[in-house]
Amino acid sequence: MSLEHDKPIDHPIHRILENVYERWPATSDVYYPAAVAISRGARLANSIDDYLDQHSASEPIQRVGKAAIVRTILAAEQTSRFRYDFANAPNKLINIDDVEARGS
């Protein structure tokens, strides 16, 4: 995905950047360019981890990249067959066989 200034305000990248700016306040020209660099450069790396390792000296790239990874994992977990609702669940272990059988 190419990061554009014209993305809707509810686009995930805006929420990620908003969270990063809240956690680590900076001028407005710090994290957005890092997000653009990640968007353009990560696809050329073997993985996002490799990209972040190659840019380990850039604190903005590290912060935005790690925030994007966390957001992606949390979003994927919400749609996972293994998602477990701890708030409304009895105290018992998940039966993995049951989860796999429901997903087939």
C-alpha cells in the first residue's frame, strides 16, 4: 500500500500515527515521513522485521513500524478462529479440536 496524504482520516495509518504522536510527541514532520518510508521500502525487504533492522538507527521508523505491526496483529486476532472472549467466558481451557472442527 502506498501512503498518501489524501487517505481518509479514519484510515488505519492515521490512527497508528495518532497513537504514536500521543505516546511520543514530536513535530508534525517526524512520523508521517517515517510511515511513507516504511510504506515504500518495506515491500523491498524480506520482511518488516528486516526493514526495521536495516533502519535501526531511525527512531521514528522504529516507532511507526512497531506500532503498525501491533495494529496488524491485533486486527488479525479479532478475526481469528482462535479468538477467545475472556470477558464472557467460564474459567476453562479452550479445546483446540473444537475450534479446528468449527473452522472446517
